[in-house]
Amino acid sequence: MSAPTRRYEDAVARYFEAWNAAPDAMARAVAAAWTEDGGYTDPLADVRGHEQIAAVVAAAREQFPGFSFRLTGAVDGHHDTARFSWELVSEADGSAPVAGFDVIALDGEDRIRSVFGFLDRVPAGT
């Protein structure tokens, strides 16, 4: 695996660590993944900074208890940008009612400056 590929995969791994973190570890995981003024934008949210990002993550976790986010497929990247697909999977039965793909921009220290998320599959009423 090349160094640039590892860079993107490591950043995405930290991203998923934040989304899957226990409540008491979430703030640390968000801070490890994002720059202090980093952003997160998807069809349901547009926030900046660790506190607001952690609030979006916590809200998603509360809406889907017993679920975790996982990567589907390979991470693809160039320059300071990477893209990847994901799904939200039930730990009880393996169903995945939510799926999408995200594009992230990294800073020089490989922390996320911005995320642009796209939802491909969502349950009705979400």
C-alpha cells in the first residue's frame, strides 16, 4: 500500500472511530479526526467545530441505537481529498437501513477540514 493511500485510509478510520465512539470517548475521537474549525455537511446538517460535529454524531447515534457505521468498498483519494462509501449496520441483525458516500478534505496533518456527505439510502420519515 502506498503512503498516499495509507494517508486517506487512516483519516477515514479516524472518521469512523468518531462516528462509532462511545459517548464518553466521542469528543476525543472527533478532535482526533477533525481540525478544530472542521466542518460536516450533509442533507440534514451543516456544522463547524468539534462541539457541533459531536452533537450531530450523538444525534445520529441516538436515532439509531445498536447500529454502527462501516466502510463499504475502498477509499479513493488524490491530493488532499478522499471519497468513500459507508453504511449504518444493525449489530443485532446486520440490516443496513442507511447508506451513503462522503468526500473529505484533509489538512497538512491529515486531519479532516471538511466532510461533504451524500445519503443514498434512508428510512422513510428520516
